[in-house]
Amino acid sequence: MSNNSEDSSAVWSQYVNAKHNAFGEESEKDPAQTLEELEAAIAQLAASSGLSETGLPPRAIVHPVERSQLSRWFYLTLVLLFTALVVGMIWWGVQQQY
């Protein structure tokens, strides 16, 4: 059981250190804060600086999805294949008739 509490305290200290490093400021409060207090302080600091909690833009902005362009090409390809199939079957039918 003590190994588990040591692991959780190590994870907690890494979490606190990462958040302090992300915002570059040392906390003026007691370092033994609860998770809720720490998250509230981080959210308040992020809101005052105009950044999200992580300080990074959303993934959709950094890596825009090309889904609309890909789906457009996909549907265009389907229409062309269907048209080619219909034309081919009509041509085959006319050839079989004579």
C-alpha cells in the first residue's frame, strides 16, 4: 500500500511541477493544495492570460481536417464510376442487339 501512495504522490508532484512550468510562475499559496484548488488556480490564470489551460491552440486549428475535400472527391469518383457503368452497359446492350 505504501508503494501505491508513493506512486500517487510522485505523480501529483509531477503534475504540480508541470503546471508551474507551463505558466512560468511560482504559486504564492501553500504547495500542498487540493486538486480542485490547483485546477481552479490554473483555470483562473489561463483565463486571465487568454490561453486555454494547456496554452496550446485547439488541434482542429493546428491540423485542419481535409474531410470535406476528400468526401467531395469520393462522391465525384462514385458518380463517374456509376456513369461509366451505365454508359458501358448501354454500349454493351447495343452491341449485343446487332
